[in-house]
Amino acid sequence: MGEICRKPEQKNARIYGEYLDMQDMFENDRINQSSQSLITDCHLCWRQITGFVAAVTMLALAGCQPATMPSSSLPAATAAAASSQIQQVSPVTKPASAETSNQTGSVTSRIAPNNPPDTKMSDQGSATDLATANAIMDSIIWQFQTDDKVLETDEATIPIGADPSLSDDALDAAFALLSSRVRPQSFAPVFEMPPKGDGVIRVGLLVPLSGEYAALGMEIRRSVEMALFKISNPKIEIVFLDTKGGETAGNAAMTGLNSDVDIFIGPLFTDAVTQARAVTDQMRDGRSRPPMLLLSNNVDVASADRWLMGYLPEQQLDGLLGHAVSTGKRRFALIAQDSLFGQRLLTHASQRLADFGLTPEAVRVLSDDELADETNLKNAIRAFTRYTAPIDDVPLAKDSPFDAVIFAGDPAFALRTAPVLAFYDVGPDRALYLGNALWNQRQLLVEPSLQGGLFSTRPSNLDARFDADWTEIWPEPAGQLARVGFDAMALVAALAKSDNRDWSKQLVSNSGFQGYSGAFRLLPNGRNIRSFELRKIDKGEAKIIRPAPNKI
């Protein structure tokens, strides 16, 4: 499914007139739909009755000349009306609906130019208040379905011809006809994207708008819409393309290409990025492939003209290691989770330590089985820490074998291993714990064995301003992806002011960009450089010990 959201000129009477025409057309379609449904039901019922009567007649006249029964079909006028019918979606009164459907329709709403919406919008129900309706009077959204297929109707066939078993065949066919469940034919609606106007820039947003990850996609969609409303540029259109978390990313990308998008924002997940890139990289019609601002943080999918917008864990780790080395730490140990994320951090940490001329003092990768078994976990960490038990209950006075411990894993991994490390005398009071941005959550901040640990995270100096803008429109608080989505759309809008459409040259700027997600710069190889702030866990809080720089 794809949609367009754009901000037309306020005085564009032609578009407003088209909106009224479309409204009248869909009101008539609702009447036609009801009539069509009634006619179809009656027709199917009549066809079954006449079929049964014909079968009984054939029984009575067995041995006479064979009769031929023509296949029933919808009346020509009715079929023509149904085949051209487009189902109407209930008018949407907010920039992003919390629900997606398989229906195709035309939804028209507007937002006043240069006047951002100031009404909170609800996610539930089809009713809307007047303030919400006035808040979106300048935006036109079209929704269309791209993958519906026409369902063919299965019909029972009555045999034709003189045959000694004609009566049995006719009776079987008659009962088969009456007992069959005849499905009314589904007419796939067809919607063609309107051509772009002069100077219009069309942005394709590839995010999951349905399925398991729809909530993440809707958060990004709202942030992109909010950026568009703040910018109030009538020359920018957004086409919303549902990747369903990766299931339809290739089809969504193809829909974007057919819609003549100039640049893509998204996808979010690695699988979706791989599918979308496979489609866009195979363009052979002479057009240049549209650049992509990927919302992923996986460096493996970055390449020229496919830039990462996400927060890279490798860069967060770089900042931590740089701080630790600058404060005199030299003896590093690595404890990693046996997962893709853990292995990724483990590999990068080893490479970065080598750049500093350092070799890890100890490396331990813990499997899921070891993490699940208490005895195995204790044995593994005891060997990792080189723990020596006291003799005759007399504690041994010794230092930790490590200056710092790097945790390469998710929050559950840190909660599972940190208490055991502390038990074997390598707690945060003896070694500096280095984590990642996932540590910035309540359960880890109050964990006693993680007090004093450090982690890098996105800049927070503009959070209050962004949250205020967000809550003017949306009732739910903004998540981590909202700022990245907003900045991606704001970046496109900023570059759209230039007459130069060489996206690659403009996006790879030495000066970088500053947004709600912090300062960042896009590199020619598709990766990015971002600024991060350094935080320390202290008495249940994540205190900033080094603010993020405002420029790269």
C-alpha cells in the first residue's frame, strides 16, 4: 500500500475542486456498493434455484435430447460498475492513522500553510472534532493497494451430452451446485499515482505500517509528518510505503520507483533494507537510482548513496574507549553475549583496542545455555576473573586483574553477568564498566552491581523542545526513532531549497548537520558520524559527565 501526503498551495482552487468532486464520487460509490452487494446476492440465489430446477427437469426427461445450460454471469451493466469500483476509506482526520487496512481509497485532508497543527490527534475511532478537521486542511493523501489479486469464482459444472448415466450426473451436479459456497468475485481496485508537478520533490517513506512492528513505523511516520508540517513546503510530497517489517519491502520499493520518488527515507530493519536495495539497485531504464536515508544502524548495509541515519553502537563504543584510555585505563577485558549484537561489539572493541596498541587481558563469550544455568555461569565468570578463594576465611588483598570491563551484549546480558562479576571481586568499584546506550533504562540504572558504569547515548539537550513540539500534535510520548525520522525529513527539506538536485553531493557535506537527534555527518561510504554524550550510572540516575558536541 502506498499513500501520498503533500502540502498544496493554500489558494489552489483546482485541487480543492477536485477534492469536492472526489467526495461526491465516493458518496455515490457507497450507494453503488450497497446496491451492487444486494444485486449480487440475489443473482447468486436465483442462479442456484434455476440450476436445481434445471437438474430436476433433466431427471424427468432422461433419454430425451440433451440440454445445454449456459454459465451464469453478472449482468453487463453490474459487472462494469463493479470492475471500475474503488472502495472508499473513511476520511482520516490526522496525519497518520494508527490503523492500516487492505482497502484502497482516497483520503483528503488539509493543513493550513505556515501554521503547524496545534490540536492533539486521537489514534482511535473514526469520529473527529472540528479542531482536528481544521488542523489538517492543507494536506492531500491518497491510499492505494498494490498487491491485491482478483479472486476467481469456482462454479460447479453440469455435464452435457446423451449418456446412460445422465440422470445420476445431473442429480450430483444439482446438489453440488446447491451445496457449493460461491464466492462473489473480488475486483482489485486500480489507482495510479498522479504525476508530479513542476519542481515537486517526492519522498518515499519505507517503514512498517502494519504487522508486528507497526508501532515503530507509525512513530517514524508521525515524526516525518510533523517535520513536513513544521517546514510548510508545498513542493514536498511524501509517499508512505508499507514494508510490513521486511515482508513486502521489495514491493514497497518498486511502488516507490513507479511513483517517481526522488529520495527514500528508510527502511528500518536490515532484511527490509536488503530487499529494497535489491530492487532499487537494478534500475535499468536510464533513470538514476534514488538515494536512500536508511533508518538502520547496521553498518553492513551502508554503501554509496545508501546512508545510515541510525545511532551506530560502534561509534558509542569508540567514545567510551577513548574516554577510558584518556583516563589511564590499559587493562581491558571483554565479556560478550553469543549473539549477532554481542559478536558485532566484540569484534569492533578488539579492533579499536588494537588501534590504541592494546590487547585484551581476557575475552569470554557466553552462550545462552551458560547464561541460563547458574552453576555454569558462575564457573565461566570465575575463570574469566581469575578468582582465587581466600584461605582459612582470610580475605586476600589483591587488585582486580582488569582496569575496565567491556560488556558486549543487550541489557538482559548486563543484568545477568554484572552481579556475578562483582561476586568474584571484579565489581564496578574495582574495574570501570563500559556499556552501551541500551543501559539507559530504569531497571539497569537501579541495579547495584552496575553503579558507576559508563555508557554513551544520543544527545539530550534538545529533548524538552522536541517533546513540546511533539505533544502539541500527538498524545503519546516520542520514542527514540522519532528524532531520527524528523531529522531525515528536515534534511531533505533543507536540501530541497537548493536548485541543485545532486543529492549525493549535498548530503555528503563537510560541515555536517544539526538536528533533534544531535549533530551528524554523512560519509561517502554510507556510514555516518554522530555526536554522543557520555553518562555515568549514579544512585539510580544516568548523569551526564561529558555533553555531546554541537558540531562534528
